[in-house]
Amino acid sequence: MEILQRSFSLKPTRFLVFSFTISSSCIFLFIFSLLVFQHTPSSLLPHVSNFQINTTTTSVGFGRNVTVSIVKYPSLRDTTHLTRLDNSTWGTLDLVGKKQLLRNISEVEDGSTKFGNFSKRVEVLTSEKIEGKKSSECDVSHGRWVYDESYPLYTNRFCQLIDEGFSCEANGRPDRDYMKWRWQPYHCDLPRFNATKMLEMIRGKRLVFVGDSMNRNQWESMLCLLRSAIKDPKRVYETHGRRITKEKGNYSFKFLDYKCTVEYYVTHFLVHEGKARVKQKRVQTLRIDAIDRSSSRWKGADILVFNTAHWWTHYKTKSGVNYYQEGDQVHPYLDASTAFRRALTTWASWVDKHIPPGKTKVFFRSSAPSHFRGGQWNSGGHCKDGLKPLNDTLNAYYPEKNLIAEEVIKEMSTAVILLNITRLSGYRIDGHPSIYGKKPGKPSLYTVQDCSHWCLPGVPDTWNELLYFYLQSGRKDQSKM
């Protein structure tokens, strides 16, 4: 009985000792934690209580509203770690069916995407910051088409230099809205084309367009834009007396009052089209290792605008069977992408060797999309029903030829500006000649619709407004998709 009583009497003592130990430990940990917290930089502490989720409705493109929820961190103090969404990192909207995807959000230098440790931080640009961006920093290839009653910048009646294939109004096209769309970049304003200023910029110089019929489309647009500043039409003439047609490929127009020429030289591929013997038979080949024979006429130009893309989609070019030639060798097969890269490398080598740095400004225009529906150009494809720009561009992918062109240009020693017109032209299904590429009632061996080239006035005028922007601003960087 005494043993039980003694054992019972010891329990309260043990409990007191245990309680004292626990209490002392808690006090020590609290004091230690307080000291550590006071010496921790506030910039490392995420202010979770200050998260704000704002839901806004943004209008994208042509009246299509998209609701976007944005998480803001108003209490982050050290904004030097924030990555601003500029031209290359701005989230873009891909419209796939009825889904909107926000992509291309900027990452910090280490490329981490972990949200928990705040290694990726984003600053959302407000409208004030967008308006404050200088035009020299703006990617003019991203924007929207805005209906503008002050357009077009010239008319078919005023400019008689437009080839029949592009003169849609003269060929009976009844609507005129396709002439009245102005390209508006998202983050800056594109200066309106000023023909007098452009003529002053090229006074005493040669502006030369080199490429396929798409470049002829742009060249004719430039002729009409500049012609609008000349009161006497006799002060502008073709130096060889030639009339613009599809059959002839080389032209030089003289603007007497400014002692300048605006020239065009046709070449489908920029490299030499020739013939070679394959199995006792002479066949047409493409010398992807030799520049086009008209290249001697390109030399001495002050501004050069190159392009090639349209003809690389033709059957013979795409099949690549006994067509591509290097030296005396005709490749039994070579895929079109590899051939395109080698051809552009040949062109780049020629430019680096023959174009004097600092004297000549060189541009390479990206591919212009076509809008055939229900087939291709030779299989019933049409675009007659396209009377307004598309709400969203369905060719959201960046064409491989453009990527190859960018890669080749980056390796060049000559500064070349990529004139990126692919995406903005992708909206304009309404801008093609369609059935209005020839005069009404004129007999034709073909019943195809032209959904590749462009009516004038029209989309190529915007290409030239971009060219004018680059020349005026003196920008040397590349405009990318």
C-alpha cells in the first residue's frame, strides 16, 4: 500500500518537469523565428494576401471578345526581376474553332516555369504602357485591320500603271470595301504613306524590286503610290517604252522630277533556271548553287526588295525529282525545303559579296498567303465569296519557308530586314482578284480564280507602308511573326 502511494505521489512532479521543458522550447523557437523573420529581405517573401484576380473582357481582331483573367502582384517591391511582354513575348491569341489560347508568356532568364517559388514573373502591360511604346520598338507585323474611309491612297482611274491582272475595279469588281482597310499595329501607329517624303528619300537613287509576280504586285503598288505625288503624268515613264504586262519581266520607271528610278526584275527563285541532260534527255532544272542571270542588273541599287516563295509550291518544285542541280549533278531527288535553303544560301552569298555595306538597304519580303477554298488554283479553288477580312487568320502557323529565310538572314554579314507581311495578309481573303483578274467578256483559256495575287489598290499598298516605315525610321532589326 505504501509503494502504490509513493508511486502516485511522484506523477505530479514528473508532469511539472515535462511541462516546463515543453514551454521553454516553444518560447525559444518563437524568439528564434522572430529574429530570422526580421532579417529576411522582404523581396523574397511572396505577399499571398495581396493577390488580386481581375477579369477583363478584351476585344481581339474584328469584334470577337475574349475574357481574360489576370493575376496581379501589387505588393511585389523589386520590379527589376519582372519580364516585360514586348514584341517577341506578348501573349498572342490563337483562335482554333471556338477555343482561345493565350500563349508565349515571357519567361525569366533561367527559363524556369515554376510558379511556387516565383522564379517566373510577369508584368502585364497596361494600355498606358502600350501607348507609350515608341514606334521604333514596335513589331508592326502584329495588329488588326481597321476600316478607314480615307483609303485608298490612289485609284485605278488616277493610276494607269496597274497591270490588267491586278486592276479589279476596272475589270468589273462591284464592291470597294477591300480598298478601305488600314493596317493598325497593336502597340504603335504605322505612319500613313507620304508619297512626297518617299520620293525625297529616293531622290537620285534606284529602288529595285527583285522576285516573282508577287513582287511585281508590290512594285506596281509602289509606282501608283509615288505617282500620286506627281501632277504631270508625262514626268513618269518607262525608260524603254514598255507597257506593263505579265509577259515581260523587266521594267524601269523614271521619275524625272526626283531623278530616281523604280525598277522590277523578274526571277521566280532568285537562282538560275536552266536545262541539263538526264538519261539522254534534256530537262528543265533549277541551279540552286548559281544566282539568277539577271543579277548584274541588281548591282548598284540603293534599295533592294527581294522575294521568292510562290513558285516553290508548284508540282515540279515540290516533287524534287530530277529537277534540282548543283554543278553538273542533277539530284534524282531532293526535298523542296532543303533546296529552298540552299537556294537562299546562294542568294545570301551573292548579296554579301556584291552589295556594298552602308550604301544599299536590303529587304527580304516574307511569303504572301493564298486563300483558295474548295481546291487549289487548278482544281476548282475559289475565293469569290470573300468580301471582308477574316475574323481570325486560319494559317496561324509560321510557314517553314519564312523560318528558313530568317535562319539564312541571321548568318549573313549584310544587314537584311525581313519585311514580314505573312500574318497581316492572311486575314485578307477579300483582297484577291478572284474572277476579276481580266476584263469582263475577254476570252480566256482558263476558268481559274486568282486567289494568290492581290487587287490594286489593296493589300500590297500596306506592304509598301511597312517598307516606308522601315526606311523612315532607319530600323535595322527584323520583324518576326
